[in-house]
Amino acid sequence: MSMTAKTIGRKILLKYAIFSVVTISLLLTVNLLIFGQDNVQITLGRVLSTFGEAFVEDLDFVAIQTILTLVTIWYAGGLCGQLIIEKRKNKFIIGGLATLTLWISLFIGSTFTAVVIHSVKYAGHGTESVILNWIIYGLVPLLILGLIHGLLIGFPVGHEIKKSGDKLNALQQNV
């Protein structure tokens, strides 16, 4: 597969998404171990088994979100690569917006996935309340996390895409 601006953007955005998921998981685990409840002994084994049980319990939800995130990375990463490498747009803004796009996609995908799962389980009753709950309790936190995340890794994402694009352009000029 030949390298293009789109493939560079996709690979780098995927790399940073995986890095972010691992980092957030580690931070949550360390947070639980350090600041756990006083009356309950929290061990790494207990934390990991709780995460594992939650993962298995909501496997359909997690699978759908993973697929939607990968599709978003495919499109947003490709666009990100094109904008930074080919159109010379601001790498920090584009990298940050690509990251924020992943969070917005996560919110929209989570909302609709919850609606579908709830509709199947309860024959369509209460769909409005599921949407309202996600908007009330999910929109603001996910937007805040997306903005912070975009500000933190927007520059590294954009910088790496630009650097890889410059290497690709140099190789193409030498050939």
C-alpha cells in the first residue's frame, strides 16, 4: 500500500487514539488504587476484574463504539492528513479538531447505540428518556474531555502528520 496524505493521517490518528485509550485506562486504574474507598481494600486484581466484567457485560456496546471510532478515524484521519500535508493548514488546529471529532463521534454513536439497545430490550418504550439522559449527562462531559484532549494532543498529532508528510514529499521528489 502506497503512502498518501490520507494514509499518513489515518495511521497517526489511530496511533494517538490507541495511546490515549491506554493512558486513560492506566490513569483510571492508578486513581482507583490510590484514592479508592477507605472501607474496601482495592487491589490491582479487583480493579482489572471489575473492568473486565464491565467490558464483557457491555460487549455489544463496546464493539459498536469501537467500529464507529475506527470509521471516524478512517475519515477524520484521511481528511486531517490531506489538510495538513496537501493544503498546509494549521497543524495544531487540525490535529485538535480531529481529536475533538473523535469525542463528538463517541457521543453521537453512544447515544444512538444506547437508543437501539434500549429499544430492542424494551420494545421502543422510553427512547426519548435515553436520548435526553445522554444529552444531559453525556454531552457536556464528553465535549469538555474532547476539548482538553484536543488541546493536549492536537499539536503532537498535527506535527507528526506534517513531519511524515514532509518526509513523503522529500522521497517523492528524489524519485
